[in-house]
Amino acid sequence: MVMRKIGLLSVLLALPFLAGGAGAQAAAPSCASHAPTMHPFDSTKVATLIGTFDLIMIDTTSLRGGVRQHTGKLVVWLQDSVPKRRATMARRVQDRFMVGTFEAALPDTGEMWSKMMSGSADSPGAFWSDGYLRLGEFGQKSGISLHFKLVTENELRGMWTSQAGTAVIVDFTGDREPDEAGYFCARRVK
């Protein structure tokens, strides 16, 4: 009888925390539990990507089980000047360069994620390249590439890939782990 009361009390005490967690997730865009069927994005309509979005990236390569995801705020705009540090990769969109920032939500922290927040005209945290939006560094640095497949007035969907730069990540057995990759969805907020 005492054990039953302790169990009931534990459940009742946990309810406010469970309700708070569900409310916090309601603000994020909803992504399907599997990668949706997608068709190639018409890159002539790349200017429709300009705006502010709540973005969620679902990792389909996780070897640890469970669903791993990255969330944050993506902001994209056009600027007249070519990004100096990324001049060889940035591509023109309507005679300007599409650039932006990505502010990752916790628990994502570190140098790779902080570089994505740069709003500098010379070194933006994101830029449009040949058919995808690059978040972070290019070449020997790490970053994420967003490959768009579906763009509507209020939603973006597609596939994403990461690159660990020149590093090779191995697990405790010495086997190489794959770079993170998966699908994403975003909801326009502005």
C-alpha cells in the first residue's frame, strides 16, 4: 500500500515537468518521423528562401539509437558584396549574394555552431552556393549543407549533410562513424 502511494506521488510530481516539455516542443516546426519523398528544388526560385525560419534537422545516421535533432533560427537575406572568406563558393542570386545566419539552440554549442551565427558581410554564417545553402565553414572546416527539395510560402523541406572537415570521427571500437546527415523542415516566421 505504501509503495502504491509513493508511485502515485511520483507520477503527480512529474506531471508539471512533462507538461512543460510538451509545450516547449510545440513551438518547433513538425517534421515527419521519416524522410518524406521529395523532388528537385527549382533553383530559379531561390529568392523565395529569403526570410526568417524556425529550422529542425533530423539526423538519420545516428548509430546510438533514438532520434537526434538540431534546431534553431535561420535568417536569410540578399547583400550587394561578395563574402570575402567565401568568395570562391558563394553564388549570385538576382545580381546579389544570398547570405544569412543560423542560431543553433542548445545543446548544440562549439566553434562550428558559433561560426554559423556570424552576420558579417565579409564572413556570414550561411551563404548560397551551387544549389544549396551552406551553414558554417567550407573546405577544411566543418559545416552543414541544406539541400532544398520543397519550398512553399510558409515551409521549407529538404535533406542536409555535414562535413567534419579533415577530421575522421571514430567510435570506441576504432570504426569510422558516418558524418551526420538527414532531412530538415522549417517554418517561416517572417
